[in-house]
Amino acid sequence: TVNGDRLWQSLMDMAQHGATPKGGVCRLALTDIDKAGRDLFVEWCRQAGMTTRVDKVGNIFARRPGRDPKADPVVTGSHLDSQPTGGRFDGVYGVLAGLEVVRSLNDQAIETDAPIEVAVWTNEEGSRFSPAMMGSGVYGGAFTLEEILDKQDIDGKRFGDELERIGYAGEDDPTDHPMRAYFEAHIEQGPILEAAGLPVGVVTGAQGQRWHEITVTGMEAHAGPTPMAIRKDALVAAAKIIQCVNEIGHEHQPGACATVGFIQSKPNSRNVIPGEVFLTTDLRHPDDAQLTKMDAALKECCANVAEESGVTVDVVDFWYFAPTPFDEKLVTLVRHGADLHGYQTQPIVSGAGHDAVYVARRAPTAMIFTPCEDGISHNEVENAKPEDLEAGCNVLYHAMLEAAGW
Amino acid sequence: TVNGDRLWQSLMDMAQHGATPKGGVCRLALTDIDKAGRDLFVEWCRQAGMTTRVDKVGNIFARRPGRDPKADPVVTGSHLDSQPTGGRFDGVYGVLAGLEVVRSLNDQAIETDAPIEVAVWTNEEGSRFSPAMMGSGVYGGAFTLEEILDKQDIDGKRFGDELERIGYAGEDDPTDHPMRAYFEAHIEQGPILEAAGLPVGVVTGAQGQRWHEITVTGMEAHAGPTPMAIRKDALVAAAKIIQCVNEIGHEHQPGACATVGFIQSKPNSRNVIPGEVFLTTDLRHPDDAQLTKMDAALKECCANVAEESGVTVDVVDFWYFAPTPFDEKLVTLVRHGADLHGYQTQPIVSGAGHDAVYVARRAPTAMIFTPCEDGISHNEVENAKPEDLEAGCNVLYHAMLEAAGW
Ligand SMILES: NC(=O)NCCC(=O)O
Ligand SMILES: NC(=O)NCCC(=O)O
């Protein structure tokens, strides 16, 4: 078994980088704080006897050699970047659980047939640069390297420039990295495991997502002398769309989620009728047919709002991935690992996107979930129990050992 | 009569300071561009033989002496600051029409009994620092100097510090400036005069305003694994409030206006359920009783939204001024000025707040409106006809002459 205290201590040490007043973390992708987190990870890997390589999109792979130098590695990992007001576990847990697996193998002097690797994928959160899961998406062929390097944050800073700036623009081709198997441990970020009282969930796949970028264009005018009847208020129209999105979520139960997470109104001045509003939607469903219906409902709503409100509504399909089932054999390895320790589990579908979703396009993949407090994530108050994190790491340890051979 | 070409040329020259790509102006209060506009005005006044003084809130008074050195001045003016995406006429017209009056008096070598002054009031727009009409508000006793100097912009910059920085923190006590009469020329910023085909409106008063600051607090959580049923989405609740505000405007016709001009959602990340939204309302009505009803309706709406949505909604009464009638004698002088030139007019109530509203608390006050294209203001496309601006300035010229004596 792994060392749960050491895992917890490493989580707490990493949480110093970007620590927020409310006990969370702000470690946005490709900032100086992201660099500091990466540097700490690389140093820990060095101390554990691993060698690290970085690819052109900034993904880091730390390697513990296996007996068979020609074998493809068994890989685990996740991400070190966070939301603007994120928690100490989202992503970091998967990376440091991987490191703890290696440290435990070292402690126990266990050699594996295949090499073991711990991956840090670049910009999983998709907050500073959108969409999400960029590093793994380039690996998985969902995005080209070029399109990702050209992405810009809200201040116009380019992904490629920021990656260079923090010193993590590596030399390796991101698509040239065969894997025998990929596992990812992650907190659930939802309420299911906690409600069921289970320490571990066996993730069978992830739900699909559709993200949109919506621009509502009305007419800026003075909030005082402009009669209600002749206004083209872009924010009033946007408010109707926000309501629609919420209704679409409620109407496609069970399973649907629908969110407007980002909004920017212009000119954003108290006595000016807003002339332009930019907002984003995030629609999710485990069933692709339902997700397609949600997408159609959104577009119908936007067309109706445009007609009723006298504004124009431009909807861009910004991101899509279909519901993704994980590899049956690896899912079984995860279940075996849990059984071995006598952990009660249940199968669970991931509500969040994870790097595993894109890695699954190139390699057999599975995930391990552990509960988090009140199911809350993407919030500074995100919390998890050391014993659950240890349990998930034990499951990872055994699944990786079985996959790597020893 | 005044020189309309010279007035137009000065307007175009001033519009260079903060010129925007779409032909408008961005000259936010107490920025370097505001300073540049003020410096140009002060230089023009010097060339016109006037002396300028600045008070502690940054209001500038340029004086043309009268025959009677003890007489209180007849003052005109407005503001040089603009909205973030403002026009070339809003405010500037009133200032430069005043300058044109002085230039014409100089051309015609006319002496007046009372001195003539042209005022530039600080931060009328209320966009960078809220609320609006700050310089005139301190003059009129609506605000204390101290509270205004302590106001902060969205980046936490202090009004008093910014005023010092641009070199317009003067020595004079802002409340110690007696006036015989105050006139203000301004574009209407609404559609009434244009629709009526009139070059000049005789402003009888201004409608009342109530501004609120509303904070909606929900619970940040992940947009993917958080079921719709347990969400506390602050933006969905805010969208309901935006709808309410719009309905309140429509339900209190004739006369009501209701706008949400500013919104900020946190953490504003595409895959995070918004945990906190800050928004502002701007409610207006010419009838104070109706304005009170609108205020009550807003608060009822906010209470309902809080109850239905499981969020908290905090409403702060941020700003209020009652509908303000102007001085009957001065209003008559304005009408006389228009009659003298054969301009057709109609009485009109101002939909916007103006410095005149606060000056009216201390001195007899009236306003002159001129039409603007499509009634559009607080927009870069704001436009006005040179001949209408000349007409308004002619009316100002005669009203001031009559008030000052000659
Ligand atoms: N795990 C996680 O927070 N992923 C971000 C991508 C998503 O929004 O699903
Ligand atoms: N004239 C003008 O734009 N004033 C700003 C204050 C208000 O919003 O009424």
C-alpha cells in the first residue's frame, strides 16, 4: 500500500503555490504560479529518481524505467492548473497520487516490466485559455498544436508565448507518446460517492459536452432619455438566454447540466443600455442524443430571443466532445484494485471532462474517483478526506502494477 | 448671434482627445485624457482673456469679468468627461457653447453687468466613479467633499488621488461659489426633439433617479458534476432580476426607464457555476411617487428571487435624487431667447441627470436642449447637426445676456 500521510503532505505543499485566503488555490495555466507548481513537481520527481521530458504543448512526463526498455509506459497523471477560485485537490490529486505510486514502488523496491510515467497535462481547466483539456487534447488529436499555441486569454496573451515565458515549451512532439495504459485518479467533484458513503468510484466513462460562445448585439444608448419601447438592450436579451440555458438543463433530466459561466457586458457602465454581451454556455449529457437536443434547444432559444428583442444573437459552436466510455479491461483493473483492499465501490460516469477523455482516443484508459466534501469543486472550499485520497491512490497503485506487470 | 462654425470646430478639436475608432470619445473622468481635455479648455479660456480657478473637487470656473465686480456671476457649463464609449457632444457641447458665448461677447465687445463664467464640472458621467454628477453634487450639497474624494474606481483607484495626479485638485471650497443664475446647454440624448423637428427644447426640469447596487450570492461549483437540482447559480438569479428591472420599466409607463448597465460575475470561468454576481440598476421617473413604486417593485422582485433561487440578494440604495423642476424665471429667459431667433421649441423634461440638477439646489437654474441623431447618446455614434448646436448656443447667449444685464 501507499503512504497516505506523504501523499497528503505533498498535496498541502503544492497548495502553497497559489494559496488563496479562503483556503483554496488560484494557479491559472501558464502563469508564474503554474510554473512554480511545475518546478516543484519536477524537483520531487528528480528526488524520486525519475527523468522528465516536456513536449511542445508543455505536457510533462516523469519516467521510472521498467525492466523492458522497449515497452510502452503505463501512465498516470492529471493537471496542476486550477480555476481562478479553485481547490487543493482538483487535478493535483491525480498528479501527486501518481508520484506517490512511484515513491511507494521505490520504498518497496518493486521493479515493473513496463516503465511507469506520471504526466502533468497543460491547461486542463480551460479557464484562462478555453476550451479545457488542451494538453491532453493535442496528445489525443482533438486539437492541433498550432491552434492551441495561438489561443489567447482575455487580455490577448498568446498560449504559445506564455508557455515559452514560463520555460515549459519543450521539444517533444506531443502526439508521439505511445502508452500501454493510462489511469487517472481524481476527486469526483460531485455529490454521488459522498451520498453513497463510498471511498472509491469506478469511472466507466465521461459525459459529453458542448460549449458555445454567444454574442448578443443590441444598441448602446443612454439609460435615462431612451424610452423602454425603442430599446435594444443586449443584457436583457442575454438574461433571457441565461434563463433558457437553465431551463434546458432542467428539461433534459436525468443527466443534463447546463451553465452560463462567463459573461461580459459592454460598455458595462451604470447609465448605459448594454450594447453587446458576450456569454458562454456549457451543456453536458451522458447521452449524445440528448446533448444534441439540448444544443438544438439552445439555438432555438437564441433565435427566439433575437426575434423578440430586436437584437442579433450569434451562436458559435465552440467545443464538443461526445460521451466517452473508458476501456473495459482497465475499468476492470480499477475494480480489482478496490476489491483487493476491500473498498466498496460503485460504477460512476464522470460529470467533468478530464485529460483521460482525450487520452482515451489514443490509449486504453480508465479513471478512479474519490469523494469530495459536499460534492463541491471549482470552489476554494473544495475539500477531501485523507483516507479517501489514500484509498484512491491504493487502487491506482494496484491497477498500475497489474497493467505494467511485475 | 454666435459663431456656429467656430463652435463646431472647437467641438471637433476637443473630440481628438480620446477619439475612438468608431468616431466617438473615451475620456473617462480623471484620466490623462480628461486632463488633456481640461488643459485644452483652460488654454482656450486664457486666449479668450478669461481667468480660471479650480476648486477642491476639480471643478473649473473660467471667468469673464463684468462691469460690477461685486455681482455674482451668471454661469454656464457642463462636463468634459465621457462614457467609455461616448460621443463628441455629451457634456462637451455645454462647455464649449459657454466658451463660444464668451468669444462672441468678445467679438462684439459687449460688456455685461455681472461676470460671465464657464464651468467644467468634474465626473458628470458617473461611469468610472459612481454615482454621477459628482463635482456639481458637492457644489449643490448632495455629497460631501470627503466622501467624493474617497470614491474608488473598479481597480481601487481613489478619486482624490487621481484628481491630484492629473493636477486638478484646486484650492477653492467647492460650496463657496454663489451664482446669480446657471444655464446649461446639452444635447437631448433622447428622440423627442428630433421626432418633433425642433432645433431647441426648453427644459422645465429633470426626472428623478434611483440607483441600486445588488449583490447576488450563490454557491460556486463545477458546471459538470453538479446536478441542476442542487445548484445555487448566482447568474441565473441575476438574470431574473435583470428581467424584473426591465418589466418594472415597462410597467410604469408613461415615463419610466429601468436599466441594468453594469454586471460582474464571479469567478467568470466557463465551467464554473457563478457564485456571486454584482449588478447595478438605474430607475428613473419624472413622478417621484411612481419612482417610489418602482423602487418597491425592485425590492419585492429581489426578495422573491432570493426565495425561489436559494441565493441571497443584497440590495443597497446607492443614489437618489428627486425629480427636479428648474427655475421658472430662467426657463422663461430660455424661451425668450429662442423666440427672439424664431426657433420653434417645446417644453421638455430631461431624461438624463445633468450638473444643472445639483446646481439647482444652490442657484436659479435652467437648461437648453438640442436634438441629437436618432436620439442616440452614450454611444460612439452619437451625432448632432451643426445648425442645431448653433441654435442652442444662440439661445444660451441671449439668456445669459438677459440674466447678466448689459
Ligand atoms: N475536472 C475539471 O475540472 N475539468 C475541467 C473541464 C470540465 O469543465 O469538465
Ligand atoms: N447627461 C448624462 O449623460 N448624464 C449622466 C448622468 C445620468 O445618467 O443621467
